[in-house]
Amino acid sequence: MKTSTILTISCVFSSLFVVGVSSAAKVIEVAPAKPAVEEAVEEVKFEDIELPEKDSPEYWVVRSEAMGELTPLLTRKRAEMKKKRQMLADYLLKIGKGEDMAAANVEVPDDPKAYAKALGLLDGYKQRDIALPAKLPTWEETAQFSMRFVLYEGYRPMQFDGAEDAKGFVEVCQKKEQYAQKVRKEMRLYVKDCLKIWTYLGTIGEQSACKEWAVGMKLDAKKADDAKRAAVAESRRMTSLERRESAKEQKFQDAQDRASFRSSRRSRHYQSRDDRLQYRQSRLDERYTNNYRW
């Protein structure tokens, strides 16, 4: 009787346990996840990037970053265009057309595409899908373009410690902007001169010959530069070799001097037995002279 009762109770508990587990399993079951729907990100055109509110702290931070990016570019392009202008002028003198070019009074239109191509910026605009303006941009348009570029690439925000700090920051930014305007003006003059010379060379059919001459000049300059580098490297190698040989000779001489010093040590201190005895007697005389009272 007791055994059957125990079996019955155990069966009841086991059935309750199984029911609990199964119910828990039912509770834990999760419906299959639905695939996430990717939200479409609307791409903003470069020209449509909104600038910060004018004269706000963020505006001047972005403008300062823009001047920091724009000024080195303008400086580098100014140097490149100055070099190109000099090269084209040298070619005119080479073919004897310098005076004819001055008398021709060539005029070129202010075409933004021609300027961008001369500066080597046209491919970059095409890659970023940036539309060129219909006419050469003013300084303010150039600054706003640079600010949009900074916003497009990203920048580091700044915090100002009061109005005085912000005022000083704005003054520094304006000074940087004045220098950038000066560099841009000089660069445009160099570009215009290059376009004038290039247009004149096209009228006399010398553009292809000028290209070949320029390539040859670059190759000759590269060869001369390589030869100069090789000469400098050879000079440094010979100097290093001479330094090593001199160090070896000095080391050998020092070893010989040390050996000679060691071999002559005894003869220097004790040249003979008589000298040694005389030396000992002189030391004794110095020690005991006038040290006793009679």
C-alpha cells in the first residue's frame, strides 16, 4: 500500500515537472525574426550642403578650417603655375616668338573649365560630381565652396571660453583669409598668363612641339637630379669608408702605444739597481731629516 502510494505521488510530480518544462519551453519560444529593412539614405549634392548660420561660432570654426585647407592648396598651385609660366616663356624665347607674342595682345575668356584644367583640378571635380560654376567664382563663393568641402569631409568642433576668445579666433581667421586672397590673386594672374601663351602657341601650331620640349626638359631635369643624388650618395659612401679606415688605423696605433707603454713601464720606473737604491735613500732622507731632537 505504501509502495503504490509513493509510486502514485512520484508519477504525479513527474507529470507536473514535464508539464512545467513544456510550458516553459512554449514561453521561451520566439517567433522568427523578420529581415531588417534598410532605410534609404538620401544623398545630398555637394552644392546643396547647408552652411552654418553666418557669424555664429560654428560658422567661424568651419570657415577657419576651410582657410586652413584652402591656403596650402592655393600656395602650392601658385608655385606650380609660376613654374609653368616660366617654362612657356622660355619656350617662346627658344623659338624666337617672345616679341610676336607680346605684340599679338592675346585675350582669353575667364572660363572656369579652362582654369580648372590648367590647375589640374578638373578630374577631382568630376570624381566628386561637383558642377563647375558658369563664371569664375568670387572670393566669397570660393570661401563658401571650401566650407562645404570641410562639411563634406568632416571637421572637429571647438568650444570658446567667452566672447573675448571667440573674438580673437575670428580676427585670426580674417588674417588667414586676407593672406589666402592675396595668394589666390597672384595664382590667377599666373594662370591667365599661361592660358595666353598656350593660346598663342595654338595659333602658330607650336603646342605639340612645346609639349615634347617640356617632356624632354623634365626628363633632363630628372636625369640631372638623379646624377646629383648619385654623386651625393657616392660622396657619403667614400666619406664613411674613409672614416672607418681612419678609425681602424687609430685603433691599431692605440694598441701599439699601449703595448709600448706596458713594455717600457719597468724601465721608466727602475732604470737600474743603483738608480733604485738612490731613489730609496732619497725617500728615507726626506722622511727622517730634521725629525729628531738632539
